Amino acid sequence: MVGGDPRRGPARSLTMRAHLAHATILCALVTSACGAEPAVATDTATATAPPGDTATSAPPDTATGDDGAADVGERDGDAAPAVAIVGARLLGAPGVADGGVAVLVLEGGVIARVGGDVPAGAEVVDLSGRFVVPAFIDSHVHLLYRPEAAEMLSGGVGGAVDMAAPVRIFDPAAVDFGALEVVAAGPMVTALGGYPTQSWGRDGYGLEVPNAEAGRAAVAKLAGLGARFIKVPFQGEAQLSDEIAAAVIDEAHLRGLRVAVHALGDADAARAGRLGADILAHTPVEPLQPATLDLWAGKTVVSTLGAFGGADSTVANLRALRERGATVLYGTDFGNTTVAGVDPRELTLLSRAGLDGAAVLAAGTTAPATFWGFADLGALAPGKAATFMVLRDDPRVVPSTLSSPASVWVRGLATGGGVGAGGSRGGRGG
Ligand SMILES: [Zn+2]
């Protein structure tokens, strides 16, 4: 498990999460001063809490009464009162028309209720005039290359998909992403001397396989370590042969894992598509031929339009893939790029590719939550993490507002937000 486990049942260990939320926020604010303690606490608490434990299975209402909070506090040692957010216009709240005003009740770091009245004893936060949307999910990052999970969180990113990292990313004792939920592939399965082992990914970012058997064994090893998908590069001179790549893809599919490919050229993207890969980890840069576009019709593409300079050909490729029914996921290649938080340039380029504000919002919230299985994210709904952005403008009309949130709430606690601004672009392109 890495960071928060998206597969974890959303309603479990509410009070544990309340405790965690405090530790996590302190980390988000203090950043580098925090060690591995919060992540270890998460993992331990979730793994060891007995299913019927009274503290962890207490219904949300227990904490709302005048003495209910004290009861929970005695059991847990740390319980925050319920928070009722009023006046905000909600987007992504099932049962509430987008842009409609409804009360958002937070308890123990999760969303307890949407709509209804303010619970007795709740702390009321008036966000009249603001828009509240679920935290973003960045579907292409490298968190061990650039370990800035806390900065991503305070910039409005609540979930991230790590698209290549050494195997230690699967070791909770070795990495600490705090409250950032992470889905990871581990190292790319690549050819001997293949991408990225001779460039930016020398130190364990590629798992080199000489033949089909080794390819299948690599997939088995990564699956056993906790990989949630497999990444294969189709780039450069040293590439997996069709036979080896097909074996890797087949083994992944046999294990229920999808395969993401790094393929920037038309021929490489076509070969990956023919061999049955599922996800373009980047929008290809070279103009895609109609036959290549057809191979990717109805599949999935992670945008990363800014990572390679935002060329017109890249933007046109994304537009064409989308016209063929491909699912577009917001992604930045953070690690190789440097904007922690929601990247304003990526938003602009998505708009240029034909995504309106609602589509941009979907590419960063509902679509990746469903696709990757981030059960705690993607909607303002009961049981989801209380991790969301407070925006000054309606993102359906002004998508750029997503990159400068008025505040960001992480597991029920507010931070300043608006971190996703600084930094120049690295542009290495992983
Ligand atoms: Zn990358």
C-alpha cells in the first residue's frame, strides 16, 4: 500500500482518520519537518483495526451530539467537532445540481453528509460565493523523482498516479506521501539498456528484461509488490520486441492490471496499440496517423500536454483521440515538470484541445477516480475523503481558477491553498 489506499473502505476508521487528519495537515503546513510517522500510523491503523471495533465503526452521528464528541475523544484521544460548510456552490456532489448550494457536513476527515440542516454543535464555515469541487487527481507523476507530496496536496491535488519509480515506492517504511493517495506502477518494464535506464531513470526506474519469460516474471514481481498497473516504454533504439512486449501486456491483463505506455511517436504509439496496451501515458507529440488514432479509439490518454512544450501537434492529437471516444485524464508528468498542484498551463492546453470547463473538471476528478479506483476521491459524497478545493470562480466558466484555489481542504482541515504556481518546467519528459 502506498499512502492512502484507494481500495480501502471509505467509512472505516473514521476516528482514526480524525486523528490522522491533524497529523497530516501539520505535515502539509510544515512540509519537510515531518517524518514517516503519519503514514505509518495510517497503515497500522487501517491494517490492524478489527472490523467490529466500536471506535472505528462508530456512525458519523456519534460525534455530533454535545457529549458524543467527548465519548469519541475518550476512546480515541483526539476528535474534532463536525464542520458544516454552508453557502458554497457545489460541483461534483451527487444529488445536488452542479452549482447548487447545499450544506456539506464533515466529520473525522470524511464527508459525512451533503444537504440537510446544520447539525447541532457543528462548527459552521460560511463559504458563500465560493465554489467547492473535489480535489484533483494527477494521472502522471514521479513522486520519488520529486518528493513534494505535501506541496501537491496544498495545491489541490488529492490523488496521484506514479508512472515510474524504483520498487521502494511500494515500501511504506521507505516513503511517506502523507494524505496524498497514490497509485503506482513501480519501475517501467523495459528492454536491456532501454528507456529510461540510460537517461533520467538510471537508479531503478526501469526493470530490464531480456526475454518474454523475464517479462512475465517482472510483471508478477511488480504485481506482488503492489503495482496497480504496468508501464512499458516504446521509445528509442532499445525497445522490447513485439514478442516480449506482448508477453508483458498479456501477463498484466491476466493479473487484472492495465498497461500504460510511453510512446511519443506515431509508429511507437501504433505498435503499442496493436499489441493491446490500454493507456497512453502521454499524448503523443508526433502527428498521429488516422490508423494510429483508430487503434486508440475508446481507450485512455493522460494529457501531459505541457510536459513536452505544448506543441500544436500534441494538442491536435489529444483533440483527435477525444473525438474517437478516448477518455482524457489530466496529468502533468510532475517530477519531470515542477508545478506542485494543479498546473495552470496544462489547464490552458486542455482548453485548447477542445475540453470545456466541465470536461477539464471531469478529467481531473470523476474520470480518474473511476478509472484508477480512487474510492475516496472524485466526488463530494458521503464517505469520501473531505479533501477538496474552494474556488473563487465557477471552473465550468473559468477553468484557470482550478490552479489558484482560495483554499484547499485536506481530510477535513483547511490549508491556505494556491501553491500550484511557482517553479519552472524541467521538460525532461518521463
Ligand atoms: Zn513521466
